[in-house]
Amino acid sequence: MSAIPRPPFGRTSGHSPPAAAQTQAEYDLAVPQDARRALARGWLWLGLFALIGSGLFSILLVLSRTPGINQMLPAANFFHVSLVLHVDLSVLVWFVALGGLLWSLNSSQRGSGWGWIALWITAAGTAAMSLAPFLNPGEPIMANYIPVLSSPLFLAGLAVFGLGVGVLVLRSMLLAPRLGFGFGGQGALHFGLNAAAVSMAVALLSFAWSYAVVPQSLDGKAYYEILFWGGGHALQFTWTLLMLVGWLWLANACGARVPLSPRVTLMMLGLALVGVFVTPYAYLAYDVASVEHRNLLTWAMRVGGGPAIVPVGLAVVVAVFNHRLTQETMRPLRAALLSSVLLFAAGGVIGVFINGSNVRIPAHYHGCIVGVTLALMGVVYKVLPALGYGAPQGRLATWQPWLYGAGQLMHIIGLVWSGGYGVQRKVAGAEQVLRSTAEVAGMGLMGLGGLIAIIGGLLFVVVVIQAIRNTPASAGQIQTTQP
């Protein structure tokens, strides 16, 4: 039987708790001290390696778009190969790895062997993709959501990665905890993680469906654009659900009490999931290459998460601002939470003003993606001590999220500024055609912000490694009894 989370307030039936308790739920997740902890550590290390690799490629990416410096680089191909690996490692692999960490903690201890199989398959696919630019590069294909290299090694690695994610999600759904009738704040978070697994399953099925029906005769860009469009949209619901769980957990870890009852929170998380079910309808109703299919998925993504994101975001911000921190270890968590909300909100606002294909589009999704990334960085800071490592603390740990967030905010402001002048996306060097001083200034601000963000991202790795090096001597002892 799957583990049923113990409800707060001492409730064992469907009777309602006092009103004060309903609005002061404890949104906490227990980290099991058994074999699941070692599995979670494995997913954490995969995520760290992905961020390190992404950081190295992002240095090349930003330099290739910075006026003056880009003249010294082989612009077009250099930029696009770097962009492919930067996006896939920082968005796809990093997010999946942190999802694997959370789903491992959220599942039963049974079937841990399958959890390790999923991790090793996913890691092998990641390694193949990362080595492809040096061993078998191929041509970069800048498809939305999952850009690729037309390289047998890269494409084989991506397929292996997808297989590993499939095993991970299947195990997570089969061994997910059941909520029961007396769920509390913890039960709401369990529901959010379960919903994220369901959303990921829809994304994987969409990729498979597209692969089965997309004509192989299409050329590279058109083929991969259609192949990844449906599943790529479904993935955004997965990342959003993981972020919302992270926000609630971090607010609680800061000692704040979010003014949302568990039932309201569960409804918000349910709303964040509902939109993903438009995806199978779009496949049934329209041909995958049709404009109607494409537009329906775009519409579902735009309106699907907003009704949940806004109230949850406002609730956690109000809760944190109304609470005084009592421990130094809470400061990095609060910094990650607030910077995450800020960046995600900035990305959402920019999305409203997108018009045409210019660099406002990457400004929009950089804001939203970095919002998710910062939330997951905060989750790592929160979970490190429970995984047996040291707790991130001190000025470096506190300033890291703000530095990373500020750099990314400058980055997207520069892109929005340049997008107003029509600077096109996915180009570099002379291809950008920067005609005016304002356009050069905008892209210069983008480059400066990007470099600051890279420093902030690398500092995250430094802070985590420092915490790991400060592991208590007794941390290696793991209980093996069933929960």
C-alpha cells in the first residue's frame, strides 16, 4: 500500500478543523530517512552536473551575442550549438533531475531499484547529448522547447534520456502517496507532485504520438518543430506545478504561514493541471501539422496556469513579508522564493506584450524559466540538510539568488528593449543587424545581465558544494526499514 500522509490538526475523518487551522496550514514535506534519501541525492547530483554544463555553454552563448566581443567568435554556428546545449541542460535535464528528486521523496520505498534504473538511464542520455558537440556535432536545429543537433549521438542520447524519464514517471505514478479524506498542507503538496507526474506523462505520450504521425519527409526544422510542439507545451504545466509546490514549501520553511487552506491550495494546483488535458484533445481533434492544433495548445498554455499561479504567488509573498525570520538558515530560502516570484511575474508580464518573432519571446520565457529555476534552487537549499548534507548559510548563500535573479532581470530587460526595435531571436553576431545605438545598448545590457546571471548560477553550485563538504559525520547512516 502507498503511504498516506499524516494529516495535520490531528484529523482522522472528514470533519472540518477550526477556521484558524484551515487558513494556517503547514505546507511541509517530510524527507524520509531511508533508501529514498540516497536516490534523491543521485538526482541532485545529475541536476548539479547539468547546471555546470549549462553554465559553460551559456558563457559561449552570451559572448556570441555581446557587441564587440562577438566579432572575435565564429558567430552563427558557434552561437547555435551553444544555444542547443545550454537550453537542453538548463531547462530539460535540470528540471527533470529536480523533479526526480522530489518524486523520489514523494514515493514509497518499494521499487527503489526502478528508481535507480531511471536515474542511470537518464544520466547516460544526458552524457551522450553533452558529448555530441565534441564527438559528433551535426547541424544545430533551433526547434522550440527541445532544440537538437542533427547528430546520431545527440539524437540517440535524447531518446535514451526520454526512456529514463518514462521509467521515472511510471514509478512515480505507481508509488505515489494517496491523499485520503483528511489531507492537510502536506497532502496538498503531495497532490501537487502527483499532478506534476501526471502532466509529465501527458508530455511523454504527446512526444510519442507526434513521432508516430509526423511525416518523416519533412525537413529538419519543420519536423522537430512539430514533433516537440505538443509535448513541449505539456511540459510547461509540469514545471509550473513543481514551482508552485516549491513556493509553498519554501514559504513554510521560512516560518511563514500561507493564508490558503489546504482545500483552496489543492483547488489551485488542480487548476494548474487541468489545462494539460487540452493536449490529448488537440491531438484527437486536429492534425498535428495544422494551425488549429498549434493554436489550441498555445491558448491552453497561456490561460491554463494563470488562475493558480497568481493567487499562490501573492499568498506566499504576503506570508513571507508578514513574518520575521528567526534563523539565519532561512535567509537563503526567502531570497530564492522572492526572486523566483519576481522573475516569473516579469516573464508573465512580458508575454502579454509579445508581437511578432523578436527577442521579446526569449525575454518572456527566460523570465518564466528562471522563475522555476530559482524556486528549485531554493528547494535544493531547503532539502540539503535533510539529505544529510550541511545547511547553506551565510552571505554568499543569501546573495546568490538575488545576484542570479538580478542578472536575469537585466538580461530580459535588454531583450525587451531590443525587441522593441525588431531585433530577431535565435541570431547572433552580424545576423542581429543592430542599426542604432539604442539597439546596441539593449543587447549590451542583455550581455551584461547574462554574465551576472552566469556568475550567480555558478555561485549556486559553489554554495551547494560547500554545504556538501560540510556534511555531518553521521549523515551517511540511512535507515532501511519500511515507512
